[in-house]
Amino acid sequence: MYKIIFVLTGLLVGVSYGQEEKEQQKLPPLEMLPKNGEVKIIYELPEKVDYEVFNQNGELVTSGNGEFIDVTDFKSGNYFIKFNDQTRLYEKK
């Protein structure tokens, strides 16, 4: 089961549900539009968790606790997001 949440200026505008959990890994990050009109690229985690993000050289880029990771300022490349004993690959283009 996966969900896609579309957020505009902090308000929930739509939710879509699907059947296969593995489809969640194929979804692109969400784009959020704050009040100043700047687009934010957000990676959504399955729930509020402790996470760590490493670049392709194994260096820690950021860590925290939450359901969303702001990847807007990440440079192009591959990133590994670790949470709940899982590691997911995120490719920033």
C-alpha cells in the first residue's frame, strides 16, 4: 500500500492510494510550494522516524527525525537514506 500526498503552501490537497508497497520506491519526491513561491523538493518517509542521509562517498549529509526530508539543496548524485533498519537509494538529478 502506498500513498501520494500533494501539498501546496502547507495544506493537504489530495491523497491517492495504491495496492503495492514496492511502487512507493518508484515515486519521485514531492514538490512543495511555500508562500514565497520557491519550489521545495521533499522526500517522504513512510512515517515519522529517525533518519540519516549519506552521499555516494559515504559521507553523512544530514540526519534528523521526521516524515519528510528536504532534498532541495542536495547536489546532483546518489544518496542513501537510512531509517528503521532500511536503506533506500535516492537519485537527485
